[in-house]
Amino acid sequence: MKPYLREKTQFGFHDVPENTCFEAGYLVTKNSGWRSIRPVVEHGKCTGCMQCYLYCPDGVISIENKKAVVDYKFCKGCGICSKICKTGAIEMEAEK
């Protein structure tokens, strides 16, 4: 069986798209109300290590005054921040 070799083609920067072809979705539309649990940060335990900020797939965690703050309007409630927090400062609680 011979490997298939493609022709080498030259392309420049004008051939690369400037933007994505999809409409922005996750960070510009609010949570649709399907979240059943949400992360709650206990600021006394939070050390500001930024691990939750780095691992959040939706980018809803910010660091203010060296403490994690969650934007609940866009949080999907996946729980990754709670699992990655080494100090146990983020607990998941039932949505009210």
C-alpha cells in the first residue's frame, strides 16, 4: 500500500480567514436556566491560586482582590472548578 502524497501548495496570509465562521455563543448568551448545581466560593479558604480560572471551560471565573469570583449569568455548572480547587474553597450547591 502506497501512502497518498498531496501536492505542495503555496498559500499566504490572505488565504487564512480573519474570523471564525460561527456566531459567538457561549460567552455572549446567558445561561438558559438548565443548570442544576452551581459553584459557591468560600472566600476564607480561597488562596487566589487561579487554578479554577485556568480550568474553567466557559471562562466565567475571574480573580478580584486575590479571590475567585464566579459570573453566574454565564456559568453552566460543570463543576470542574470545584474538582480542581486544592483548598476546597469551591463547593457545588443545588440551584435555588
